[in-house]
Amino acid sequence: MKNTKFIFVTGGVVSSLGKGTLSASMGKLLQARGYRVTIQKFDPYINIDPGTLNPLEHGECYVTCDGHEADLDLGHYERFLNIKTTRANNITTGRIYQTVISKERRGDYLGKTVQVVPHITDEIKRSMKQLGQKGQYDFIITEIGGTVGDIESLPFIESMRQLRWELGSSNCMCIHLAYVPYLAAAKELKTKPVQHSVKQLLELGVQPDILVLRTEHPLNTNIRKKVALFCNVEEKAVIECIDLPSIYEIPLKVRQENLDTIILEKFNLPVDTESDLQPWIDFVNKMKNATKKVRIGLVGKYTTLPDAYISITESLKHASAYSDRCLDLRLIAAEKVEENNVEKTLSELDGILVGPGYGVRGIEGKITALKYAREHNLPTFGICLGMQCMCIEFARNVLGIKDATSTEFNPNTVDNVIDLMDEQKSVTNMGGTMRLGDFDCVVDKDSISYRAYQKEHIQERHRHRFEFNNHFKERFETAGMKCAGINPDTQLVEIVELSNKKWYLGTQFHPEYNSTVLNPNPLFVDFIKACINK
């Protein structure tokens, strides 16, 4: 770990400034220079993980390859850096306290009074350094969730201060992201919120090395000088991050501001290393130059908060760009889709994606949308619950099982084409107990799925408790719905599709968790192609 450099990213003034995308962009720049980079997120909430949080509360729950339910920022890290993250990349206050309390119950502290300092901060520092233990990374970027000044974040800021003192300034750095508001009445950008934000950090013993300023208007030289003077930061280390049309332009913008060069200089590392960002630039140019639209409807129950489906949205953007199309995404509230408006809602679209979720709200709307799409040969992609709704709709309207449903919605049904997994029937705790993470799938060579993947053995990530009921499998396949992907160990159905349609496919897994800027998921790419050819 002695050669690993630690970069901490904090936020000030307001939340939702984009610390995650800044961290990912910074990581991309360092990676493009040949360095090995990973990113971790420390969340100040007391939940053990976001797995039990309502998506409308905190956005999407991301799933890592090792089956950890994580903050949505880990999706940004993976999509930008084309890396895999694990449980070690996302830590919450809840996990820290759970670990410390477990140690106290076992007697590990030998009767000492357990306190925030040093016991909680020591555990936080241990987690901060964990990824660097094997020496496999040159840089570990650590995003501290929340805003400086929040009472919840104080132990993380204190741990960062201690780690900087222990490892030295040649191995640790703080980058602070803050907001410069524009007062329309005065026609003036105001730096006082940034100054107060940095002052709060200084009161906690942390001097930021670099300031990244989010702004809606360009910063002139006088503003940069003023911020540098009052915040004890070099003028060249005051970085502008103006609002951009796409988050994928941020790495290019902060590179123009020499962010990677400044970081390397502060760590006394060579700054003349070549930076290979050409594949990224090519992707951004494809996005910016696409003029023709592909119109996709995302039918779901969490459409009031777009972040609830952020991995799906970004996967659709990746696939659209590589097909030289601009994504025109329509968020459709499932509970508002009914027989009397479904044609008006869907007829102008090139394709629909029926999203994942939990609970009965909006299910009938999803089934209505799927019936229309199937009967009108509209390219359709169902993910997790979306795939399960495909099966319910097919059972009701093709197999004639009028009361077909899932035991999630009716525990006493006998027409349970979707059923609770056997291993889930004894589960009582909700957190971290689903079928989570990477699982194998064998794809039928005569299928849409195989055409997309171009291989028989795949591995995708899962997050579910319910599954297709294999007792109905023969009836489904006889009627034309192919079970095109099967888990080789459990025989669980992972993919269903209708081969007599242009593109009608559902997956029990979440392919959106395996789509990155430079490696878009094959299913999304093939889906968009089918929508374009419609």
C-alpha cells in the first residue's frame, strides 16, 4: 500500500452537485495515463446498504458482481472506468457501526469504552485502506457522501483528516466540489458559499488541495483569484466545472482545466505520461453528432425520479450512440397505462422497455403495455419484474390462464406462473437476502439472445426473490415463448423470448449493470438496432 495514493472528494454548499461523476471523470483521466484506479463511496446514512431503500428515496440500488447492494454512484464508477466494483467499494455508517458493535459484543476492545474517536474512525480508516492492501491500485479515489457540515458526515471527515496526517501529504489529497450560484437580479456569480464551505472544512482540520467549482456560467480570472485567495488554494488548482449536455463530456472538460496534471504534480509524479482518451472522445462525438432519434418508452413505477432507473437510462444511451442515434426516452408511469389509452401512449414509439421493481402497484399497467406491444410487434425489452410481467401477460392472453399472476401479488394463487424461489421461503430479514450478484446462464444457440451475445455461456447480475415457475415451462414453450437462457446449476429460467416477433425478450437478470461506455451490453445494442429497423 506504500505506493498507493489516496484522493478524497468532498462536497459543499448543496447536495447533488455530482461528486460521483467528478470522481469517475478524475479516475478516467488517471486511468487514461496508464494508472490503475478504483473508486469507493462512503455513505453517511445508517442503513447497512441501500437495498431496503425505496428507489424514490435514494434512486437506483446498484448491484456489484459479488452481490453487494450499493449506491448508484458505483454504476458511474463502473461505466466510466470499465472496472468491476465489490462490497469493499461502498461503505455506510450503518456497516461501520454494525462492525464496531459486533466487535464490542465479542469483547475485542478488552473492556475499553467504545467511542467515535478512536474506534469508529479507526474502522472507517481500515475500510478506506482496505482496497489498497494488495498493492493492486496506484490511486484510490474516495467519495465522501453528503455535504460538509452535515452531522452525519463528521466521522468520515475526521477519519480523512487522520489518514492524511498518518500517510502524509505526498500520499493523500482532498478535492472539494462546491457550487458557485448566479444571482440573476445582480447578474453576478457569488463565491461566498464556496468560502463558507471551505471554512467548514478548515474548522474540521482539512485543507482542500484542489477546488472544483460547479457553475452555470463561466468563471472569469478575477473569480478564480478571489476563491484561491480566500480558500488558501493555488489559483491553477481552482477548476471550473460548468454544466454540460452530457456527463460523458465531464472528463474532457476537466482535462481542459488540467485536473489530472495538477493531481500528478501534487503527488510528485511524472506529468509527461501519454493520455489515451481517444476511444472516449470517439464515443462522445458519436453522442453529440447523432441527429436521428430512437424513441424508447420506459414503463415503470418509479418514473417520478429518473435516478431510479439510471443504469437502464445510461445503457440505452450507450447503445443508441453506437448505433448513431440520439436517445429520446419517454418515462411512462405504469399505473397510468390502461386499455383506453395504451395505443395513444405507445403507438409513436420505436420500442418499449418494461423496468424492474417490487410490489403490485403499476403491474396491470405493465401487463396492458406488454399485451399491446406483443400484439403490435413493437420491440420490447423486459428486465427482472418486466420479464415476469411478460410471462404473466402471455399466460393470461395466450395460454388462457386468466388469473395468472405472481405469488408476490397473490400469495394464495394456484396460477403462480411466477413463484417465490425455494431458497427464499425461509428468509425473514429483507436486507441483503435476495439472489444477488453474478450467476451463469447458458444461452440457446437458436435465439435472439445468442445473436446478441455471440456466445453460449454468459454471466450477468441478479437482484430478485421471485422466478419463473418451471411447472409451466412446457406449456409456455409449446405456445411459442422460448426459455432461451437457463442457469446450468439451478435450471432457473433467465431469459424468455418470442422468436416470431421482431424483438420481444425478457431477462430475469439486470443487463444494465454490465453496460459501460466502452463496452455496451449486447442485449441493449441489439434491442436498439431492432427499434431502429422497426
